[in-house]
Amino acid sequence: MISDIYDVIHRRRDVRSQFTGEPITADALDRILTAAHAAPSVGLSQPWDFIVIRDRGLRESFHRHVQAERDTFAAGLDAEARDRFSRIEIDGVLESTLSIVVTYDADRGGPTVLGRHTIADAGLYSVCLAIQNLWLAATAEHFGVGWVSFYREQFLQKLLDIPTPIRPVAWLCLGPITHLQPVPDLERHGWRQRRSLQTAIHSNRWSPRPATT
Amino acid sequence: MISDIYDVIHRRRDVRSQFTGEPITADALDRILTAAHAAPSVGLSQPWDFIVIRDRGLRESFHRHVQAERDTFAAGLDAEARDRFSRIEIDGVLESTLSIVVTYDADRGGPTVLGRHTIADAGLYSVCLAIQNLWLAATAEHFGVGWVSFYREQFLQKLLDIPTPIRPVAWLCLGPITHLQPVPDLERHGWRQRRSLQTAIHSNRWSPRPATT
């Protein structure tokens, strides 16, 4: 099966509502995790781990936590924004086939990780590169991925027995979907518009731009 | 042109020594930056910017800084590691066609970025997802990308007039190359071996593993 990379990059969406809950074959999951694991990493430290979560009870506990954090966020919005927010799905934890929590181990690679002495966050950056590989591979497999951000790291560490130095970076919902939306949910629901690429490009040095919100 | 995503993900390398310095067409650069800009972002904040650096003087200044940081790192190694490190190239700033600095603007998206109230670093994560899109698109275009980590953020902010709240996340060398190495440089030079995927996978909860360095 050939999946053109540009097609995948542009079709990819952050999925909340379109999960079907159908099974994922072991082969497909292996291809997706192998792609994640092939990401670049500072000093070849590969500081990521992948916790594959199928357990229903764990997913229900996480989902309750996410809903509570949703209420906290909504309480800080003005009435008009709260109304728009009420129409936006923020997770597909219970509807998707499984979840993958991606973690960061800052101790991986020993005390002298090549390239990390100057930039403390470089290991964290590597974990994110693995996440994007995972996301694109899953899209190529015709699955959806939804990155859930409405959680506290400490809650997740406790729920999944993640020891203290290791940090959860993402909770990703994964599975077959009915379809991918052509327009991101937040744009469809009038939360926020995408900016044009031209406003993001600078030549040689930073050039001040009209403020974008 | 069709580039299979799995092929690109597995061929991709962090390039230092194989740059030819040949030109990049405006169309190819546009496809690469458009791919980066299509990355997911927390709350659709798209907090990245891309500074495209062709200026020779800027690249020479940066290269001198990188070499000084290389010396600092080498001074902290024992004799055996220093000897291995001496054979490793850490950048292709002067040999590559151009560089792209990718930055993070934490103020983009206003005070209430949807999904960022719980995780302060979520915007930084988004920038890294854009970097991986860029890297894969460049690989599909048969270019090399090399992420240089041997620099201080403050040096780069001053060199490129990047205002204080905005943070440089990556200096990426980009351009045509002679070839991609089948094995990562750090593994070829005996600095570090890759770990197997199986050591990175956990089921439902974190499972302690034999310590890996």
C-alpha cells in the first residue's frame, strides 16, 4: 500500500467525533509504532515510551478527569466563548479503539546526551517528533488520532503507575473512523481560523508583523 | 511525484556531511513549508514561525558559535568519549543550501488557548510537530535536514533579532545531498546504538524494565 506523504500530511486531522471503535490489527499497530520509533532524537537517545491502553476502566477514569478539566476551562471563559466551546468535542477516549500514552524519560542516554547540554528541552522535542510520525502513519492506515490535552500530568502519572522522573507528553486516541473532516473542528465551529503561511515566513532575521491573536 | 510515507519515515536521517549546496527551487521550499504549516497545534494556535536564512554572514556567525559549544561539550567528556566525539560532525551550516530557524510564540492564540490551560508546554509540542512535517517533506523532496542543537537560545535570539517572548526551537540545515546514510551517524561512529521497539512498549500501565542507558 502506497500512501503519498503530502496527501497524508494535508488530510491528517485531530479527531474527536468520528471514531467507530472497530479493531486495529496487530500488524497495523506495529507499523504505526515502528514509524514512531523511527523518529530522530537528540543524541540518538530515543527518550520515548508508548503505553498502549485498551483497559476500559483506565479509559473511563481518564475520561472523567478530562470532563472535569473541561468544566474548569469553561468556567474561565466569557459567556459567548463558553457557548461556542459547548459545541466542541475535546476527546474520543471512550469511542476510539485504544489509546497510546507517549512518555519522556530525561534520564535515557545517561548524563551526556550529545546535543542536549545547551538545550534542556531537546529530549522533549524528540518525543514530539515521534508523535508526529505516529500520527501520520495512523492517517496513512486510514485511522484517526486525537491528542487529548485536557488533563494534569500528575493525574496521568498516578493512573498509569508512571514513575516520577518520567513525564507523560501525550494521550492519543487511535482507531478506525468514519471519515476525516476536510476542515479542522475548531475552525468549523468558529473557535479560531487558520493563519496563512505567508504570515509565518521571515527572511534572514525576525521581521515584526501586525499582531495576530 | 508520489513518495510513500513509510519509505520516507524510515529513510529520513539527521544530515551533517552530505550536503551539496545546490539550489532549492521556490516551489520545493513552498511545498516543504506548507507541509510544516499543516501540522496540528493546540487550540489551532499555530504558534510557529519560520526564518529562512540564506545570508552567509549570519550562517558563519552561527557556525562559529556552534564550534565553541562543541568545544565546551568535548571538555566535559572523558578521553575515550572525547576521541569518539572528535570523529562526529555536528552541523552542516556552511555546506547546506540554506537554514530554517523555527520559533515558538507562546502569546499566539491569546490568553485562553483551548487545551493549553493544563499543559504549559503544549504550544512547544505543536512547534515540534511542524518540524517533523518539514523534515519528512524535505526527505520526500530528496533533500537532507540536519537539526543543530549545539547553540544557546539567547545567542540565536540576538543574532536574528528575535524578540524576547519568542523562543527559537530549532536551527535546521536544509538542501540537496549526495545520499542518505542507511544507519544514523551516531550509531555508525559507535557513539550509541538504537534500542529495539519492544523495549519501548508497555501495556495499559507503565511496566518497569531493566535499566537502559
